[in-house]
Amino acid sequence: MQFRDLQKQYAVLKDEIDRSVQSVCSGAHFISGPEVKELEKHLAEYVGVKHCITCANGTDAITLAIKAWGLGEGDAVFVPDFTFFSSGECPASEGCTCVFVDVDSRTFNMDPIRLGEAILRVRKDGLYEPKAVVAVDLFGQPADYPKIRQICDKYGLLMLEDGAQGFGGEIEGRKACSFGDISTTSFFPAKPLGCYGDGGAIFTDNDEWAELLRSLAVHGKSGNDKYNNVRLGINSRLDTIQAAILLVKFKAFRDYEVRDINRVADMYIDEFKRSGLDDKIVLPYVKEGFYSSWAQFTIRLPKGLDRERLQSGLKEQGIPTMVYYMKPMHQQGAFANTYSAQADCRVTEELCSRVLSLPIHPYMTDEQVRSVVEGIMIQKK
């Protein structure tokens, strides 16, 4: 069993993907070929925003947004404590001070109440100026943007949606990556929409920011003249071959993969309830009006259960598992002895010791889902 079965996906899409890659090779437009612009057009239309700017990876996407806003030393950026490292690494690398915010115990996304408290704490301390929020769509479910937007508007903060795990999710029919002043995503292979290498994208309705982002992504070029550099930028472009692969995979993603992975998630929940394990194991929770693209299916184990032993037992049965994430952001060594390390994030600390992610992908069968749940039942006896 595969944790995210990219081999099965490729077998289904092989003919189309092979033709698309061969077309790029034959045309030899490996950098900024026509497939890149076509992909950007389709992604912008799907998300429902004016501009999509592709780039080399999801980390660069966040960095480019921070650069476009001119954030840096003396600026406080609020980041959920329970997330992948790049959500905080990117603003910190630009000189910002990350303030880590605890998450909701059910959705694992940033807790709006704790966000408001963190903003007031920073304002009271007076050491840094609150400037932006990086809200993460963790495990496929969008963050609580209706409430987070209210807080950002109240305190005059920019809102960046880190949709690396949430592409394809929705709130009341509105797509993920449309909620931020700038939104970003990742096309890392294991993401809901992934390529066959690294890739990323940035979304915005702001014309000025879109132009600036395109410049920053190609060494600070002026317009279409890459040899006239009017600012310091970086080298961050999506390869044409990756764009060609994504065009094929995006059609499958849009047409049936998001639907099918939600069917798998529903199957998991039904099987856990049927087994009675839901009395002890906390199942993923999707808020009313929200729709997840299920980057991960993450359960919370009961206190006292040996997670490593459970993982080892499942591995012996051929069932892979992962732990996202084992350490809170504020406890990462990179933030040791800094203002960022001063965080009261008890929910995150508990989650890090108890979460476990199970295999999930659109091509997973009912039999595979049942075998995972039955495997957990065996290990708990």
C-alpha cells in the first residue's frame, strides 16, 4: 500500500502525460514555454482570481509574497504553530519576526481567538509592528478565513493564505487560494495537485502586486526584458515540463480526484465508526460549509497509546503512516532564544505527541481503507 499512490495515478494518466512531456521535448521550450501561461490561466479561473504567477516551489511562493509586500526587520508576522517549517521560515528569512499562534483543537488550523490575543500581546510589548498573518490550509481544509479576515481588517494586517495543502478546498463554494490578499500553493508531488518535481504558484487580484511578483521571480526584471533588472529578485520559475504534467493532472484533479478523495475520507470515517474506534480515536473534523481536498487524513490517538509501536505494527502489515508534525514551530531550533520562541501553544504541543496520518489518495479502494482500520484494531488489542 502506498501512502499517496502516485504510481497508480501515473498509470491512469500515463498516455496523456507522456504525450504532453514529449511535446515539450520536441518543441524545446523548456523555460517559460506556452504550457506555463496556459496553466496559469486555468488555475486562475479555477480559483476565481485575476492573476496566477507560477514559480519554482511553494516555499519561494511565500517568500515572493513577503518580498512583494516589503516586509522585513521590525515587522511581526503571525503564523500557526502547527504547520510545516516553511510557513515561518520564509518571513523569518526576510528579517521578519514570527509570532506563533496556537491552533483549533478540532481543525488543527489557526485559532482566530488566539490570533487576536497574539496581536494584542505584540502591540503591548511594543518591540515589533504587527504587519501580516500567514494562515495555513492544513491537511486540505481551508483556515477559518471569515473570522481571520475580520481580525486582519480590524488591525490593518495583510493576509497571506498558505494553501500548499489546501488547493481544491472550499468555504461555501469559494475556492482555496482565493482568500488571501496574496495566496500561495505548492505542487510538490504529494500535494493534492502535484507535479513530478518541485513547483508552486501565487494568486492575487492586485494588478500591481502581480506585476511585481513576476519581476521578483525572474531576477527583478523590468517587464518582459529579463536583462533589464530594476530590483533584486530571485530565480524562481516553473519548468515547462512540469507545467505540461500539471495541465494533465489538473484536469483529473478538477474532474474527479477531489470528489474521489472525499469519498475515501467518508469511507474512513464510516469504517472507524463501524469499528467503534471513534470512541477513543479523534477523527478529522471538517467545519460546516467547508470542503477539504484531504492532503492528509490525520487522526488523534488517545493518551497513553504508544504511537511508535502502532506505526511499527502497521508497517509490518504493509501500511505506511506519517507524523505531521512532531515538533511545534516555536520549539524549532532555528527560533531558539528569539522572541518567536515565546509562545503559549498548548494545543499544538498536545497534537504533536498524538497525531498520526494514514494513507489517503483518490485511487484508494474500499478494501484498502478497511485494511487500514482493521490494522489499527489489531494493534490496539
